[in-house]
Amino acid sequence: MVTSNHSAALAFLQSSSLPMLMQEEIERLIMTGELPVGSRINESELSQRFNTSRGPIREALRALEEAGLVRNEKNRGVFVREIAFEEADEIYELREALEEIIGRRVALAIQPDAVERLRAMVDAMRSAAQAQDVEQYAQLNLQFHEILLDTAGSKKLTETYKRLVKELHLFRMRALDSGGGLRVSADEHSHIVDAIASGNPDTAGRALREHVAGSRARMHKAFGRIDADAATSSNTTATPNHPPQKEV
């Protein structure tokens, strides 16, 4: 009886966790670009790739639709979502507010050893920028903001922020990388660390908000859609020597 109950529990655990595992794997394919933005997702190919039935794949795709990463078109199938410029701009606007909250919380909670970790990451980001290693820079950038999120210590804030970042990633994958400008972002991250280390929540919150506002302004410039709000919301916008770039 005990063995039977254990086997039933194990079977339930496996069946309930498989869709989550499939969701993580499909999301990884989307985030890395292996499943390109706008492409149709083939359930049969995925089930063969992951050696599973279509059931867990369908459940995973429903969860990804709720997360805003795919769209389901009636009689056509499931596609990787495309984010329009206007939606990306709204996401940037929301991120400005969220980053300010994160900065304020981090300034009050950060420990000296974490500050040193951030400074070391900024140094690594500078090296990646000088080498024009966009992939390495993007990975370090992601880790930098992950540390800030963890330090902020808010589950709901983390969930909301990560969803917005994932959706924005779809837009950046669609957009052309204009090249250059990485050093501007590295300088901004250095300024963020200094602001956080000051322990002043107002200063840290403002630094993070300006960082995202600068990214938003560079996006506007790259798409030829500069407007007063995006161009003046931060003093960290791109200059002629630092072309616009896509950025996390």
C-alpha cells in the first residue's frame, strides 16, 4: 500500500512538473532566438525534440501565452509574439517606475560585499564593451539587475519586473542592433553602483530611473521617433560619439 501510494505520488509529481519543465525549455528557445520572433511553434517537432507527448507542450504554450511570450491564432496555431514599438515604449515607461522602486529598496538593504560584487561586474562589463562582445555584455547586464532584484527582496516586484523584461526582449530581438554605445551603458551602471553605495534611496532610485530613461531615449533615436518626453527624461541619452543601442 505504501509503495502503491508512493508510486502514485511520484507519477503525479512527474505529470504536473513536466509542463513546467517544457515551459522553461520553450522559453529558453524563444529567449535565445532559436524560436524566432513571429515564427510558428510546431507542437509535433517540440514533442519529438523533448521526447514527450503533445499534452505537456500544449500546457506549456498556454502558460507562455499568459506570460505574454506567445500568441494563439485561431485555426493558424501558436506564434512567438512580436512586440511593436508602441508597446515596447509603454514597457520602458513602466520599467522606469519599477527601477526607481528597486533602487530605493536596494540602497537601504545592500551590504558592502554585494556592492563590491556589483563593482566587479561593472569592470567586466567595461571589458566586454571594449571588446564589442554584445552577448557577454548582455549576460553580465542581466546578472547585474538580478542582484538588484534579489536585494530588493520583493517577490511581487520581481515577478512583475521579469515579465516586462522578457516581453521587452522580444522587441530587442526584432529590432536591429545599431552597434556601439556599450560604453555609455557601462558608465551608467557604474553611476548606479555609486548611488546605491551612498545609501540614499532618493539618489539610488533616481539613478536607476535615469538609466532606463536613457535606454528608452536611445531606442527612440534608433527608430527615428525622438520626442520631448523620451529625449529629456534623462541626462544619459546617446551622444554623437555614442550611437544608440538596444539594452536590458
